[in-house]
Amino acid sequence: MAAAKIKKGDKVVVLSGRDKGKTGEVIRIEPKTDRAFVSGVNIVRKHRKQSAQEQGGIVSQEASIHLSSIAVVDPKDGKPTRVGFKTLADGTKVRVARRSGEVISEKK
């Protein structure tokens, strides 16, 4: 399996679609369908039926967006960048921003 270029917790910017230019944090990734859920991006309104635990009504929530439509934000200047990989001197493989060469912060 190939290493993931976009991971949960990454700050990303939307490149195309109705939310073009918006930024947000990746909430969830679906690798099988190449889609991601980003906070505050691609908001849809759903009609939810009332249940014993939840109140019914119209609920706003994030819908998935294709991975090709988002790019990781460069930690140096805040602009969209591609992601590459680099092996450090101690042998660990890290993700780096192609734009600036900075290491993209790894969230645990």
C-alpha cells in the first residue's frame, strides 16, 4: 500500500468546486474511495428523523470531497503545496512540502 500524502489532522485548502479557497482540518479519510471529510468545507443539509436519542430536523454536516480537490497547506507560507517523502538521517520517513522543503508536522 502506498504511503498517504494527506492524513487525518492535516490542514488543507480546497482547490476546486463551490468551496474553492476555503481551508480546514481533515476529520476523516476514506482511502478506498479517495475521499476526505474536511471541517467547514462542503457543508450539506440533511433531513434527520427523530429517534429516542436525537432530535429530528434539518442538520448541517460535512460531506466528503475528493482528494484531488484538496492540497496540504505549506507550514512556511500557508499556500497549497504538493507532498513528497524524505528519509532523515536516523532512518525515519517523513512527509515534506514540495514548495518549501519543510517537514509537515506529524500528528499522533
